Amino acid sequence: MSSPVRMVDWDLAGRTARRLAGPGPETTREEAAAVVRELHEAAATAVAHVEGLTGLSPLPGGPVPEVAVVDRPGWVDANTAGMSALLDPLVDALAEKQDRRPGPLASAVGSRVTGAQAGGVLAFLASRVLGQYEVFGTGGRLLLVAPNIVDAERKLGVDPTDFRLWVCLHEVTHQLQFTAFPWLTDHLQAQMAEFVEVTDLDPDVLRDRLGDVLRSVADAARGVDGGDDAGLMALVRDPAQREVLDRVTAVMSLVEGHAEFVMDGVGPDVVPSVRTLRKRFAQRRKGRGPVDRVLRRLLGLEQKMRQYAEGRVFVGGVVEQVGMAGFNRVWEGPETLPRIEELTDPARWVERVHGRPAVPA
């Protein structure tokens, strides 16, 4: 029996990311302890607000999700473990399907190269991610990255208590989505497996496509607008692969847009400075520096921003037309999830799922 293919040396990726990420803003021991305590309290407070606004609740008898307030190395460790648990079996399945495996030396060298590259990407993200609900690899855990939250609230000049609760509202919404509807995780894993089934990339073609991506990244470094901002996603051009990725994109747009809707929908009674937070946070997401431009282009983060925007439009549009209870039919199963073309046309989803033209609720 052949050994599993390691596309990425995740141990090296983790070491690289921890070395490059930096510790974050300076705080005293007392300040750090207070931040950790307040984030735990904000996460607990957010639960009732999210459940009240969405009308959803966790699956009875399900596991109680863990809330972990972590530093940047802690976030890196969690994500290298999660990515390895998700991607390594898929890479091995792809190699088995193609019946083409590199030799031990080529595999070792290649995995170290990609490990170093992955470490650089993780370091970039580790200094910017505020929170994350871990879906793969841990069985469900909410991570709040304390130094990044403190750094963001200082740079934005916003009220720390409001900002911490606002961030927790977003992340607790993700926690609720996946605990109330465990089939979502199974659905995403099934889409990944289907992606492997329809993938058969020739190395020369892959190299050519990577060259296109790198040229686009070079343009971004020079401040040149336009070009393909899909980043590494541009490596996927086969129609069957695109169909799978469209379904995954639609799901991720839904869950992100739903969280955006909730974090703004609670209103100033819950978060007094919510309008100021939204305005200033929108500016933060633009990422105007040259390093941000390069890495956003490489990672396809501009498409991520469109996911937030399109998902928010979809959720708001459906709620306006059929109310929150009508929107919640989206969680019934894979067949009621939005299709990619419905994200910008919520009325099409309403007509397909509810069986009638949309009218304002």
C-alpha cells in the first residue's frame, strides 16, 4: 500500500507562520487578561442576541461548542491542523485517482516548498483574522484572536466593548449555523470530494495557469488595476470544477452574508456605535498598502469581499420579501441553498423555494 501524498509540509508551514506573524500590539499582563475575560463574556452575551434575531437555536442534545480566545500562534496551530485534516485526504484521493505519485525525494522537496509558501500565507492571515468558527478538524470550535481584535479597535478608534461584542455577533452566528444544521459540514465535505472526482490537471497546464496568477500578482504589486483578481482560484478552469466551486461559493456567501446581516441587524440598542463600526470597518477591509494588494490578489481576497457583499444582499433581500421565517427555509437542506445566480437576485430563490413570486414581507 502506497504512503499518503503530502502536498504541504504542515509542520514547516506552522513554524514559518509563527516566525513571521509577529506578536501583535503591546499590552500589559493585566490588560491582556481583561481582554480575554471580556471576549469570553461578549461571546456568551452574543448567543441570545443571535438566536433572538435569527429565530434559530442549536440542535437539541448536540455538543456545546468551545470558545477559545487565542493569540496568533494559537490561531496558526489550529488552522494548520484543520487544513491538514481537510486537504491531505483529498490530495491523497486525487493522487490515487490519477495513479501518479512523485518519488520520495520529489515529494519531500515539493512539500517543503509549499509548506514555506503556506506558512507565508498563514502568517499574513494570522495578523488580520479577528475570529473564526472552526468547522473541520476539531468538531466545532469558536476562535477569537485577541491581539488582532485589540489591534483593529485601536487602529479604528472605536469603543472596545462595542467592537468586541460586534465581532462576537458575527462569529457566534457562524457557530449557530453549523450547530443548528450539522448537515452543512457534511455538505461542504461532499463538495470537496466531488471536486476531486472531476479534477485531472496536467502538470504543464497547472504550471501555465500558475504563471498567469503570478503575473496578475505582479500587476497588483505595481498598483495596476484590473486583471483577474481570483488569485489561486484562477488555477481552476475546468467547467465541472467551476460548477462545484460555484456551489461552495454560494454556501460560503450565504453563511458570511447571514453573519453580516446579524451583526448589523441587532441595532444600536445592543451595540450603541454599530453604524460607526460598520463605516470604519468597511474602510479597513479595502487593504490599500502594496503588501495587502499583492496578498489579496494572490489569495483571491477581493472575491471574498464580494462574498460578504453578495451574501448580505441575498439575506437582506429574502428577509425583506418573505420575512425571517421564510428566509430560514434556506437551512432545510442542500436543495434549498441559494444557487450562485440567486445571490444577486433573491427573488429567484424565493420563487424557486416558496413556489410563488416574491412580494415584500
